[in-house]
Amino acid sequence: MSLLVVGSIAIDSVETPFGKVDEALGGSAVYISVAAGYFTAPVRLVAVVGGDFPERHRAFLEEHNIDLEGMQVVQGGKTFRWGGRYHYDLNNRDSLYTELNVFETFKPVIPEKYGRSSYVCLGNIDPALQRQVLEQVAKPRLVVGDTMNYWIESKPDELLKTLRVMDVIILNESEARLLTQKPNLIVAAKSIIAMGPSVVIVKKGEHGALLVTKDTIFSAPAYPLETIFDPTGAGDAFAGGFVGWVAKTDDVSPGNLRKAVIYGSTLASFCVERFSVDGLRDLTYLQIRDRYRSFMELSRLDEV
Amino acid sequence: MSLLVVGSIAIDSVETPFGKVDEALGGSAVYISVAAGYFTAPVRLVAVVGGDFPERHRAFLEEHNIDLEGMQVVQGGKTFRWGGRYHYDLNNRDSLYTELNVFETFKPVIPEKYGRSSYVCLGNIDPALQRQVLEQVAKPRLVVGDTMNYWIESKPDELLKTLRVMDVIILNESEARLLTQKPNLIVAAKSIIAMGPSVVIVKKGEHGALLVTKDTIFSAPAYPLETIFDPTGAGDAFAGGFVGWVAKTDDVSPGNLRKAVIYGSTLASFCVERFSVDGLRDLTYLQIRDRYRSFMELSRLDEV
């Protein structure tokens, strides 16, 4: 089924203990779309770039089944750029620079043919813009959204309004605690459900992920990677794998959302094995299915 | 099958954000034995108390199928006492006092009839004493041991010698990282396997537990408790549930060790629901089995 993705496109320079990459393709909408493109195609992308956006990055997106009609190009403008350096344990990073450039004045305009999209994934952008997207889409079947500590702290009221129109919110442990001021993650997730979304997914990095609804909890394991090259985009690859699987199967049942969490974790695990989007460059259906099965094996338990 | 447990018996005073308990029964050997006693009986306990050890605590142990022949009573001596206060988020605690008393000179003496014990669980005591226990037991089928940051930092050489004679080591996340100096938990667990034990269990609190062997990894979810009254003893209750299940079934196969991890988690989850050993006071087989099934439900995933 049709999937609309809105978010950022960036040019990233990233340093980790294992190496460095310059002028790489990045941004939330990129990771989400590329991951989702392994399940459903073409993914409808709405984002903005400058006239400097490299042809090779555009080609990469096209090769990954992404429809670029909604990608605004601001001639004479510069693409959003971000530079970061990860610490030794990869759990913390310093932003070296953040140049918003054309992203600063980004107004998502949904092309008419995207106006009927069954599934919508709102990458991490200003929550007010996330709502503007939804105003241009007729009754999507499922709205999946991401956010981050920056918006929780700087635009809490806008974020609360946006949460009311999201079906699934994906955030990480510290964001869930920050948003709710509850140290217990289960209590935090349930508090977020009271804010609007019927499904809360809490990403816990090396500890896996939790999918929490009003009545159920699903605990997904993490894939036991011994070496993580570059954590950049893992959260967005998770969102893309999750929403891509749901859009492919057009099934929002609780059992299928559990599977979608594992497909999200699968794409995230591939993502961090290489720099930038390289981990998502050449996956095959067989590789994805094999890793899904490894996830099942990780938590397999026989009957009592 | 026969199970021998060696560790500490303490009288605890504990304060959490939810309340306070004074002069409560505590100590690693207590939590391990009581938890294990739900699976296999009588549990053979070797530990030391002073002449001041309250009759009600002795009665509690007897009521829980614990054989006290190996409990040394030092008349005129005082029982090990510990006082602690947990912080708001329950992840950190301050020790208010630690009076080792008779525990300071504890030398485990294994009664002759315990000399053939199929299963041995070594609670958190000096690693040199843990080895002394094993020297008094003829070829146990499985040796399960616990340790803590204190021994990792103060007696690393003794601990390394003891690790060589343990089959299963149970430790928490930060202890695994401290022992190996590896930030990645999977790498840390595999480094510990290289030190001797064939099975490493890493307890991760609210994130569940990992069981790591040379070739396999099992990721166990945490039970989603919204309120934890008192975390004291949770790790020992885990060890007791784990080793108790293995001793009951006399089955050390990989599939059964996975089940044992869930039974360990089950007993730990009951433990923290009340103060001190009260959470383990009156459990029924039905309650334990129901919670085991809830654990299965938490990670249940249909086929691809």
C-alpha cells in the first residue's frame, strides 16, 4: 500500500572510533524511505534539498524505489548539513555543527497524487510541520511519527497537539522519560498513550525495543552485534522497516505490529554495520528474512 | 536433585521511596534458597548467623523447605547487618551501614551429607571462599556462581581462579563491563566465557537478561512491573529461581537453561513486589507458572 514519508535530507560528516565519512547522504527521511523501500515501493518522499545536492545522492534514492516528486529543490540554497563525532562506547555523540540551511524554512507540500496515502511516516521534524503534513492527507490508515528531545524541550505544546493525531509514536528511552517525567518505562509508555497514540514504541538500543498498547506489551530483543560502525540513522531505519512492513502487508493487527517491530530492528541492525546509508545499500529479501529469523531465535522459548 | 546453596544471611534495614522495613531477613543465601525452594526441596543451606538471629527468621527458612544443618550459629556473635536506602528511581542505592560481624570470619564448612550435591549455587561471597566450597563437594553436575563489583575490584586474581571452576556465572551489566573492560555487552560476555564459565548470564534489570554461551544468545524480557517496592534480593532470587529449576528438572540442555532464565526472572519479579523476602513468602506453583506464561507472551512472535 502507498507510503508517504516526510522528514529531513542531510549531508552528514560522521566520525566514529572505527573511521570517518564525509559528505555522506543522511537525514531522517532518507533512512526511513530507504529502509521502507525494501518492503513497499515506490516510497513517496517529501523533503527539501539545496541546489548543491549531489547527483550521486539523488541517484541512490532513485535506485532504492523512492519517488522524488515531493522532494523540493531550492536552487541557490544549500542542503541541511550535520557533522558529529561518536564517543568510544558509541552511546554518546557530540554534534560538531548543524547547518539547517534550506531545512530552516522547509514547508512540507504534499503533491496532489500523494494526497491519498494509506500510510504516513513523519520523521523527526518540527511537530507543527508534522501536523501540516496530516492536514494535506486524506484519512491515512496509520500515522507513525518520530520525535526527539529537542522538540520535547523546545515545543512541548506543539508536540502534545501532534501526539493527538499520531497512531504510533516511536521514541527512545530517554525521550520517553523526558516527555513524561516518569522513570519507569512502562509507566512512561502508558502515560504517552494517554496523550493520544494508541501504540508507543520505545527504542532501547542494545536492549531492544518495547511495543506498548493500552492492554499489551511486546518486548523485542536487540540483535547482538559485536561491532557497530556507525549508529547514525539506526532509529530512522527502525521506523522505516516498521512502517514499510505494515504498508506492505496492509495489516495493523497487534500480531503484525509485533512483526513490524522485528523488521524495524532488522533494518536498524543492518544500518549500523556500515557507515551512513551503506548498511542499507544492497540488502536482499533473503538477508532480511534470515535476520528476522535470527531475531526469533534470540527469544525462542519452548512451552512450559 | 540435590541443591547446595552457600552465601550470606543478613538482617537488613531498607528504605525505598515506598516505605521502610527494619530488622528484615536478608542476605544472598536466603534469597537464593527461598526462591530455589519453590522448585526443589529441601535446599541445603550453608551460611553463618550470630546468637542474635531471630527465631522468626529461622522459622521462615524452615517453612520454606530449607535444610539448616549447614547453618553455623556463632553464640555470642552478631549476625551480619546491612542498611540501605534506595533513590527515587530505584536504580541506585546508598549503603547506610555494613556490619559484617560473624560473616567477617565465615569459613564455609560443608556437612558430610551435603558432600554429594548435584547442583551448587555460590552466592556473592569472597571468591576464595567460593572455591573452598567446591573443594568440599564431589563433582557437582553444575556450579552456578554470583559475584559483585566489590570482588572484581578488590580480589581480581582470586575471582579469576574461581571463574575457572564455575559453569555458570551470573552478573549484572555493569559488573560484566567492569570485569572485562568491554563496553559492548556481547563482547564482554564472550570475554568472560574465555575466562572459564561456559554460560554467562547478564542481568539487565528493567531490560531483562541475556544468556550467552559460546555459540548462542538468548534474550529474556523483563516483566513489566509498574511499581517496584524493594529491589533488594532481586538478583539472588533470580539465581535461586534459575538454579532451582535446573535442579528440579536435572536438565542442563540449552533449551532448559533458557527456561531456567525465565524462572529466575519470574522469581525476581515476585521478589521486588514487596519488601525484603515478603514477595517470596507465599507463592504457589500456579502463580509461578502463570507468570512464566506471561513472560512467554511478552516475546511471542508468529512465524515469518
